[in-house]
Amino acid sequence: MNKDRVSVLMSAYNSENTISKALDSLVNQTYKNIEILVIDDGSQDKTLKICLDYAKNFKNIIVQQNKQNIGLTKSLNLLIDLSNGNLIARQDADDISDKRRIEKQVEFLNKYNLDAVTSRAKVINQGRKIPRFSYYFPKKIVIRYKNPFIHGSLLIKRTLIQELGGYNEMFYYAQDYKLMWDLISAKGKISIMKEPLYFLSMQNNISSNKKQEQQYYASCVRKGTEPTN
């Protein structure tokens, strides 16, 4: 059941108000063969201290620190290089995973011989599920217009993400959209689990605070062009 080693990657920036709940949801996973790699991306609050305190109590938590803020894309690539699992999972510092998320995703990925899997999510403090209607349409069509995959709920084979070259560092934003686009273009097998196994914050995050930047980088993904800023 726990033969696959899962490396959960989390980049955190000024997340002192949310990161404890995020880490709690990972250390309490029913799937036990996991390592949790957290990188503090130059935070100016108590994020790093909180992470180090968790690492003292949980041997499977590994904490790294960027001396200055370098962004999510580069931080995730650094964590991929440090990880040991044959499966790579994502988690954002302001989100929460269902306690059986990793267990169910590993089982689902192996059962259907997939390269990657995400799940639907419930929006924190709202309860609505996403993706909604787009979940029922072919992902190869939906991705032409928007990213139907919840990045924080991703579980992907290490070999595949390495073949894709990790996250494209030209994409400071929408790096997840670019990764999923490249995965589908490479005919990778990916599916979205119908059950919401992830609880997503939609307040004060990159998607809400950097909407215009996200839209620009996403348009570059769809056009097949490199960002110029």
C-alpha cells in the first residue's frame, strides 16, 4: 500500500497565519511513506520559525530557506532536486489536504496507470467545488481555454516531471498551467478525481493578488510564446 515514496513540495512566503493548518493536514495523512519538503521563500514574518518547529517534531519534514524571495517556480524546482520520492505531490501553504488525499491519489494513479492525477477542491469558507462544469468536459479541450487542474492537489510521477524539465522558469506565474499544457502535449495520462480531496483558499493568494500577471502568463501558454517580462 505504501510502497511508493511521495515527496510533498510546499513553497511558503509570509504564511504565518495559514501554514500550521497546511502542515497539520500533511503530517496527519493516512499514507505514511511521505516526506514533506518546505522552502521558506524569503519570508519576513514567522513562517520559517513555524516550519523549523514542525521539523523538530516530525522527522519527515525537511525545511529549506531562500535568503531572498525568488518566486514559486524556482522554489519548486529546487525542492524537486532535493526530493527522494518516485512520486511528487504539491501543497500550497494556505490550503489544506483531506487526510486521505495522498492515499487515495496514489491508489487512483496506480489503478488507472496514470502519469499524474489531481482532485477537485472545495473553496475554504464557501464550500463550492471546483472545477465545476469544466470537470465534465475533455481536459484536452478545456486546457485550450483555461487550466482545469488544481495545482495544489497535483500528484505526478517523478520521471515525467523530470522529462518535462521541471517547471519552466520563464513562467514566473502560471507555471502550473505551463506544466499541465506540456504534460498533455507530451500525451501524458492525467485525470481529475471527482471527489474533492483538497481545500483551497481563494483569499490573498497569487491568483487573487496577481490576476493580471496570471492572465498574461496564461495567454503565453496558450499562444506557445515565451513571456517577455
